[in-house]
Amino acid sequence: MIHCDPVLCVGCRMCEVACSTFHFGAVSPALSRIRVAKLEAIGIEVAIACMGCAEKPCLECPTEALTVGARGEILLERDLCNACETCVEVCPVGAVGFFDEEPLFCDLCGGATSCIEVCPTYALSSRDAGISLAAYLEVEGLPRQKRAHYAESLAAPIRESWRRGVRVDA
Amino acid sequence: MSICRGRSLRIDLTTQEIDRGLTPDNGIGGRTWNSVTLLEQLKPGIDPLGPENLLCIAVGPLTGSELIATCRFIASAKSPLTGYLGDSGARGFFAPELRWAGHDQIVFTGASDRWVYLFIDNDRIEIRDASHLVGLDITETTVQLQTELHDPDIQVAAIGPAGEHLVRYAIISCNLTRAAGRTGMGAVMGSKKLKAIVVRGDRPVKPLDPQRFKAACALLQSNIEGHRQFESRRMYGTTRIMDSLAEMGVLPAYHYRSAVYADLAKVSAEALRRDHVVKSKACYNCNVYCSRYNYTSYSEGEGPEYEAQAGFTVKCGNSDLELGVHVSNMVNRLGIDCISTAEVIAWLMECRHEHVISDSDVDGIDLSWGSRDALLRIPQMIAQRQGIGDLLAEGTRRAAEKFGTSARKLTAEVKGLELFSADPRGIKGYALMNAVNSRGGDHYRGEPMIELTGDEDLAMRRVGNPNAAHRLAEDGKGALVNYAEHMGLLSDSMTICKNISCCMDVVDFDLAGEAYSGLLGRDITAHDLWKVCSRVSQVERDYNLREGLRPEEDTLPSRFIDTPIPDGPSKGTTVDIGRMVKDYYGEKGWEAGAR
């Protein structure tokens, strides 16, 4: 699955552009399966896509339209989906998109991982599925607020290093 | 010929009416639409801070597309600083969001009688109360709106206290620090009691000829990645030019009294990166990511770019870089243009040095070179119009009228707009650009950077004169500035970052033609685009002539014409500006500048 290092992410959103272009031939963040949470007032940003987490609350899908693929990615059976958005709402880090009555999960571009290819700072990399997001299961709010919360949860050690004098060349 | 036309929102802030229409039919996006709108719809002679002025915010067909760094919106209105056509672009992420919301231009008319903000969520458009935002700086306004709207991703373009107080060089900023900085567009927004514009959008931008568009995008990307400045721009952004300007001998140290700054190493790009830059930052879809986040013991924020870095250090004779960076953070939050603000402070310091004014003329502020007191207090006083700040908020031209002839002779402005942090005497193309362009004293209308390269082949290819490749040559600069103006206007219409398109010279009219053709799905040639830029450039000139512009104003302050650079590598240089202006008029086909 796609992992983003918040120390390296510069918030350019090239990953969103690459993702929506790869899947739809058009650009809009709403079409992207990876989204960049930007906390501009504290200088922190991080890209978030489905991490294939250990908890997988999205599998609560009431119509059983979701299954797990070979790499740990979530697969959608379109005919079964009734666009109830349960999966969108329960994702602890707001990583499930939704556009035109359809949830959007990172599908690793079928292996092409276009976001990793385009990322100019190498902040994005592949990581095995199965990381625990238990710490985020109780977070409330809209997906975009959960993404911001996730970014904020990564901020403290980075900002502490800035305070201690760690500079970009270090 | 019609190339592209966009959807235009018309917001009457007096009556609160919202109309949907179309942009002018004869542009290519961004500045071309705005300038035509203003020429056609503004009455001559209006008060720029009155309800008759229009504030136009435009993006273009390429904004928010896959083409790298199509990230800018252009704000245009009659300028309260110059009285002529004002416009300025801001990078970041607001512009693509506006495009995704399905709006290509917003035209604000009239003025509200209470503070409001405009809310846009695709087709849902509302004028909302902003009384709770009054007095907040740009960061506070942005965070407050994102919090109360439960949307940390929503894009906000706002004014700060300076815009509220009609400071004539107030800015409009998005993403906290990405400013439409020049010519006082924030003051026009403030005069309409419009505190912010908030936008959320999800409409896809889809090229109609995907293969052709993809090829143009790929060409631009490879032009950028193969560019000799690619790595240094990633490392230092625009601050990289501090050292090169020093090597050329065109630093404006102590307000143009010296081209040599002894403490350069303390305030250089390297020092900034070593001591204060904690990470790189990017604008929308940009692989150069040349912006940087700073952390100081006073404050933190994005920036500074070269202008703020040099303006608050070298120009003011301040060798304390950390203080300069903090002042940059502060003016961003207050919402004043860093170029004009640095020029105001440096000019006052020189006036005091020359005994033209004393500290008691400026509320007892210590105006010695590099004064911490001045750098910390003056921006606040300007933004709040407190004490002497009320006069300084009018800009150096108007303030100098108050301080007398000797003070006026020390100003560095053209048509009321303050000059950048470089010495035009040693970079003749930039000197001419400052003298003749529609905004006033401004280097960024388009960048005549070819004169800094020494690349005669490039100069031949672009403007047909190898001399244009040399910064101290005056020959060939009319053609160079005309070309650079066209490139600037093209960039302001593509809404692409000018640091990329103009300064790196990685976009030309052919590439732009391919991008427009791919996006719109029909043939648009380089020649088509050049013709539109020529015509709109004339529209801008016509607007200014209608407002009373006299050709005599196409000049530089006399200090750059009469007095040579006193020291350093360009020692002894002055500018024969009259000769170059004539050359430029010839390129434009103007009789003695009448048109």
C-alpha cells in the first residue's frame, strides 16, 4: 500500500493529479484516491491513501460489496454497492473517496502506483498492508477532518525537531 | 478570433445580487479576460477605492490541469497605488479550486455596507456575514474560516488588517502566504468590505485531446527537469539570486547607495537555508517545489522569497537575517506587499541618513540603517494606519509629497509603484521593464532574464538580436522587453508560475499552443496566442492612456539616470532610459508613446 513520509512531503499534490488522471483522464481532487492533508498554519502536510489497515472497518459494508485483494487493497464489487457511504464514513483516516455515487479506494493503479512515480520528493513509497490504525478508530468527523487529524497526530516530533534546530539540510 | 471563453460570476456587493455570465470573448484566460473587462466596463476617472471600481479574480482554461504549476489566479482592478491598471497574481492552491468549482472569473461590483465573505461550493454561492473576522490577520482569518466551515481543505483568499484599512499596497493572500501582492488589490477588496473568498470545488478539468495535452505536459516537465537551474531552485527558490545579483553588482544595499553589502554572507540564500529553512514547500502540481518553510525564534511561516529576504535585510542595511525573516512573516500576516513595505522603510532610512527627515518626523522611530525598531514597528503602524503609518500607507510617492522635494528625489518608484530589490542601472532590460510596463515600477510583468544569461543564440532565437543577451547593453532591449511582456501576459493567462515559464524560460508560445490545443481539442497556434497577447497589451496601454498616462512617465527615478552605481562590479553604470524607451515604442509601433 502507499505510505507517505510527512518529513519529506512538500504538499504539491502531484500525487492527486497523477491519481485522478490515471483513473479518469481528468484532474480533480475529488477523483483522487490519495489526498494530501495540509495543515498550513503549522507547516505539516501528508498524503493519505488506503493503508490496508489491520482493522478494516470499511468491511462493515452493509451490502458486502467490499473484499480484500491480493496486496491487501480493498476491492469494490460495483453491482453490489448501493452508495450508502458507510465505508467512507468509517475509515479512520478519511482515505476513502467518493465521487459520482461510487466509493474510491486506492487500487495501486493495478501495480503501476502512479502517485509514487510522480512524487518529486520520494515521500511516497510502497508498504505492506496491515498497519494498525486502532489509535484512530474513535476519531469523529468528516473524512477531510479525519485526514487533518491524522496529519496533526504526526506533527509533534517533526515540529520538535525544528524547535531543536534540525534544518532541511540536516 | 475567439480562442476561449469562460464562465464569469458577477457579484454585486451593493445589492447582494449574484449573476452568472461569460468572460469576454477575446482572451485566453486570466489577465487577458480581466484587462478587457476593466477597459470595457470601468468608467474613466473613478476612485479606485470607491464602489465604482471592479475587482476581477480570474483563472484560465489550463488552471488546475495536469500542466505543471498552473496554480495562479489574477486579481485586477484600477490600482489605488498607481491610478492605472492594477493586477497581481497569487500562486498556491486557491486558483485550481476555483477552476474545479466551475468558475473562471469573478467580477465584484459595488461595495457592501457591512463586512462579508463570499462562499462558493461549486454552484452554491452565498454572500455571508464576516463581522466576526474583522481585525483578524490573514492566517487567523483562514484558520477561523476552515474551522467554522468544518473543512480544513477549503481554499481561502483573504485580506488582513492592511486591506481593511485601505493601505494602498495591501495584498490578497491564499494559503496564508501566497500573495497577489502588487498594486494594492487587497485595498480594493477592503473598500468593498469583502474580507475573504472561500471556495470548494470538485468538477474535473478534462483535456479534450488527451494525447496532445499529455505530450505538452511531458515536454514542460522534461524542460524543467533538464534545466540548469532546476536543482538550485529546489534548494533555494528565488533566494538563489541574492548571490548572483551581488556578483553582478546590482544589490540595492542601503537603498541603492551601494551595490556591495559587506554582511552578505549573513543574509544569503545559504544562510537562510542553513539557519531557518526547515522544509521545502510547493504550490499546486509543481515538481520544482521551490518554496520553503521557515522557523525562527520569533515566528514561523512560508517564505521568504528573494524580495522579502533582500528587502528587509540588504536594502535596509540589516544584517540580522532572523529579524528579516520574521518581518517577512509579519507583513504576510498583516497583508501588506513586502516589496512596497521594504521600499518604504529603506527610503525612510535613507531620508534620515541624508538629514531630510528626523526620527521625530516618524513618531520617534529609530530610522538608523538596519534599525530593529523600524523593521518591527513600521509594518504594524502601516497596516493599522496608526500615527505616521497612516501617511506611509499611502505609498512612497504620496508620502514624499508630505516630506518635500529632497525626500521625493530619494524615492524609487515608477508611476507610484515601488521598485524591487535590485539596481536597475546594471540590468538594462529590467530598467526598461520597470519604466514602461502597465503596472508601474515592476520587474515581474515578464522577466527579461535573457539579458542575464549571456546566451546570444537564445537572444537571437527569442528576439532576433544577440546584444539582448548582455545585461549592460542597451541595444536590443526594446525587443527583449516586448517579448518578455508577451511571455508575462501569456503566463498570466495560462496562470502558470512565472518563475518557471519566464525566469527558467521553459515555456514558449509553441509549447503554450500545444497545451491550449490539447486542452481545448482544436488547433491553437503560437501565432494565435501571440496576437492575443499583443492585442491585450494594447488594451492595457489604452486603459492607462485613458486614465491620463503621459509618455513622460515611462521613465525611471532620476537617481538611476543621473547618478552612476558607486561601487562594485557595475561601478560607473547609469541608464540611458530615454533611448531604450524610444526603442521599445518602435517595437510597439507607437508614435512617441501616444499609443
